[in-house]
Amino acid sequence: MTARPLVRPDVDGPPNAWGASTRTAEESDAELAWCTTGEDDANRYAGPALGLPPLRVVGLRAHEGRPGRKFPAVGRFAAGRPLGRLDDSGLFPTARAEFPARRRETTALVEVDPGVGVTDEDLGRVVAAPGGGR
């Protein structure tokens, strides 16, 4: 049995198309998860406002202040399954470039234009990655 892919859209910054992200996750049998230093606040505030059910949370508070802090936490959370990450952050380009190479699983890092938000093309790049769509 193949592990269920994980789609990890950004929660802050760009106006993200959560409805489209949710539809894409459902169509590709992927799991949506929060990845934010706000941690469970995302389920308390953002989720209900966006009509989302409670989602699992990638814990980041313990990694605050460390360069590229999100990548190791996301890697542990998504271990053993494909990962599609949608993010507008151009921070930590070295950590961002090295992250997919350190993972054995397919990893699609899709940079989102913060002036536009998540587009159908961005979501298509996640689904088109090997293991991203079924």
C-alpha cells in the first residue's frame, strides 16, 4: 500500500485558494495539514473561517529562530510519503534547495507568487509530481 501524500499549503502571506487546495487534496487522495508557528491556532481560527475541518499540525514553535526551521519539521511529519508544499516564502533558499535532495520520497516545492496566491497551475504542479496524484 502506498503512503497517502501530504499537501501542505501556506497559511499566511498570499491569499491562498483553500477551496482549490481542499479539492486538489480530495481528488488526489492527499492529506492537508497546517504548517505554521501558530500551530493549533490555525484549527481554532483559520480553519473555521475557511470552512475546513480540524487538520493535523506540523509543530514549528520549537524551531523558531533557526534558519530553514520549517524544513526538518516538515520532513519528519511527511516521512514515508510524497509531499507537495505550497509556500510564498523565498526565505532560506539554501535550505529550500537542499530539502528535496535529502528526502527519499517525492517532494514538490511549489513557490507561490504572494501577489497572486495559489493558482490552478500551482496545484497542478503538486498533483503532477510522482506520487502526488493517484
